[in-house]
Amino acid sequence: MIKKSLAVIKKVLQKKPVLYVPLTPQHWDKQYKRGAWDSLIKTEYPNSVKIAQILISQVKPGEQILDYGCGNGGLVKDLNGHLKENYLGVDISQEAIKQARENHPGYQFLEVSELKKHPQKKIDHLVLCEVLYYVDYKKFLAEIQLRLKPNAQVIVSLYRAWRSTLIIQYLKKIMIFKETNKIKDPRTTWKVIIAKFK
Ligand SMILES: C[S@@+](CC[C@H](N)C(=O)[O-])C[C@H]1O[C@@H](n2cnc3c(N)ncnc32)[C@H](O)[C@@H]1O
């Protein structure tokens, strides 16, 4: 606790963001290259399984899913061949996208910079699985909202951490929560929230 508090004070003094951890694409690329995130596609994570179940039961033909910060395709593993036509995964890491494409042929993945070239794609279901800690989430959510269809569903997963509590407080200000699923396993507890922008 003391160590964490000191780390926060250090960031404040260095004028670095405290509420989120912005890491460069190069940082993520290195991590994916050395296999630091292999567990996402080799292990079962119940939060991801829950999101896949929600999507499989709710997404209608022709609807568009955007999985923002999709990594190497953890959620697609749990979609297990479903919703190929509907799914688009996007990530800041070129390496994560390369691995996702190799691991999950038939699903579409783009780097964030490529998404900007597709402004016409309007989203029905936005998935933010374990990504909001890494983005300037207030700014990001305002921007991504412009890409959503009216009434689009937003599915957010966050593990138990002080940052998540603050993120959820902010989400409650700008969204209406439909459902909050608390999912526990020996590794941690996740919240999988289904919401809509107000
Ligand atoms: C903890 S991983 C989660 C991956 C995936 N959503 C899952 O749960 O299997 C976080 C992911 O967010 C991506 N990411 C971080 N900052 C991002 C940003 N600004 N834009 C898009 N993706 C980002 C990272 O490259 C990484 O793949």
C-alpha cells in the first residue's frame, strides 16, 4: 500500500498521468513478442468467456462489434468461431494484431491507426476488455462515442484495482448501467458491465 502510494506521488511530481497508464505501441509490441500476453489465448479467463456469451446471445445479423484493445485475440478464442461477420478487433500493438490474425483466421483485426481510415463503420456493440487502464479514458470515451450507433451497447471488463473503482465511478456519470456481473476466480475478481451512453 505504502509502495503504491509512493509510486502515485512520484507520478504526480513528474506530472505523469495517475488515473491511467499510457504505454507506447513499442512497449506493447515488445511484450507481445516475448510472449508476456500468451496467457490471453492459452488460458481461460472467465471475464472474457462471459463477454463472449453475452455477444453470442445478443448480436443480431449485420450488427457490428468493435473489440477495442483486442490484444492477440483472447475474446475471439472464446467466441469460438461465432460472429466472424460481425467482429472487428483493434489494438495499438502491431505485434498483437499480427498474432491475432495468425491465431484467428476469418476474423478481422486492425491497428488503431487503420481504424481511423474506416470512419463509416458504426458500432452496435463496443467491447472494452481490460483496456481502460491504459487509455486517457475520459477523452477516449468521448471520441469513441462518435463511432457508436444510437443505443449501442458498451461491455466493459475491469479487474479489481483502485484504478478500476475510479473508472467505474466515471462510467456511472456518463452511462446507464444495465447489468454488472461480478466474476471471481483464484486470480482476481472482475466486473463485467453492460451499459449504454446517456
Ligand atoms: C491487458 S491487454 C487486454 C487484451 C484483450 N482485451 C483481452 O482481454 O484479451 C490490453 C490491450 O490494450 C491494448 N492497448 C493499450 N493501449 C491502447 C490504446 N491506446 N489503443 C488501443 N489499444 C490499446 C494493448 O496493446 C493490449 O493489447
